[in-house]
Amino acid sequence: MAHPILELSNDELLSTTRAVRKRLDLDRPVERDVLLECVELAVQAPSGSNMQRWHWVFVTEPDKKAALAELYNRVFRVTYTPDALGQLDAAGERIRESAQHLADHLHEVPAMLVPCQWGRPGPDGANQAGYWGSILPAVWSFLLAARSRGLGSVWTTMHLAHEREAADILGIPYERCAQAGLFPIAYTIGSDFKPGPRKDLDAIVHWDRW
Ligand SMILES: Cc1cc2nc3c(=O)[nH]c(=O)nc-3n(C[C@H](O)[C@H](O)[C@H](O)COP(=O)(O)O)c2cc1C
């Protein structure tokens, strides 16, 4: 049976799919079938030559989640120090506090997703665009599908400093397959999210020349 869908317009979905950290419900299990529904939608995303080299690795075993959270925290501890962050404004302080909460509770999330792509990225810029462009649209589609089913997540990449160790934990063939991130997944506490702060279009949109 299809999972219930939140009543959100397309534009509401696109503008309210936030980085959720403090409102992840750590106590409510996430069913396998709702994750599969999201993957089914995600794989409609484009990939170069429609190669679809993606693999969707979900992690629900407590010891594996704890091991990945430890890798994440190893990096978090050294990048989120007061020295590294410097003076923060109120918005920056809110993100810091939220990020700290996620780091403290990452091992408790009901599920994690580590999206992977077969073949490792090459060193040159053009190839990077083609490589990551063949998986990240699908990952974002997954997150949109998840949001419309009451699930939340936050994009994270910190554990990738220890990608090989994560590969060993999950049995991913590191030499032939790259991880695109680590996505905690949980139902959200409430489903009302607002558009986030973004730059004015005047500062970032160019017509015909820079
Ligand atoms: C490539 C990438 C890496 C990120 N890494 C982390 C991370 O390691 N930890 C974390 O808490 N948030 C991480 N974020 C989340 C961003 O902080 C968040 O998307 C941004 O602040 C916008 O949040 P909003 O959409 O709720 O406004 C990452 C986001 C992206 C796109």
C-alpha cells in the first residue's frame, strides 16, 4: 500500500525541504517500504547516458549506525571547534547548535542512507560534473519524496574523510564505488517547515553575461 502523502503543492515541497536535525523523530521507526517508495521515485532522475550506476545503501543495524556516527564525529569534532568556526551571527549560531545536536544523536536515527555510485570519480573538473551530476539529482529527488511522506533528513558529507573505513563497515567495494554522502532519515516532528534564508536573486542571476 502506498504511504500517505503530505498535502503540499509542488512549490511548497521544493521550498520547504529543509536540513532537519533537531526535529528528527528518533523514536519512530521508518518502514522499509516507505524508503523503497522514495527510491522508486528517485531513480526517475537523470544520469549520464542513463547509466544509473547508483546503489542505495540503507543502514539500520545499531552497531553499523554507531560506527558511521563515530566516523562523522571524528571529523565534526575538529571542524566544529570555536576556533574553526570563528565569530558566528545569530543564524550561524543556530546552525552550529543544530549541527551539534545532530552529531550527538546521529547514531540514534532510525535509518541512514549512503548513496553510492559505481566507478570512482576522475580528477578533472569536467568529469567531476558528469560523475556527481549522475547521482546527486537522484539523491535530491529521494529527499523530496521523503519530505512528502513526512520524513526528514540532512545532507552530510563529513564522514567521507574516512570513506574507506565506512566502506569497510558496510561492505562497499571502495576501489570501484564512491559514496556520495550520509543521510540520516527519520520521520519529522511535525511537518510544517518554512522556506529557508537565501541570497537575493539580483546577486546571483546573470543574463547573457556575468
Ligand atoms: C554538500 C553538503 C554538505 C553538508 N554537510 C553537512 C554536515 O556534514 N553536517 C550538517 O549538519 N549539515 C550539513 N549540510 C547541511 C547544510 O548545512 C544545509 O543544507 C544548509 O545549511 C541549508 O539548510 P536549509 O535548507 O535548512 O536552509 C550539508 C549540505 C550540503 C549541500
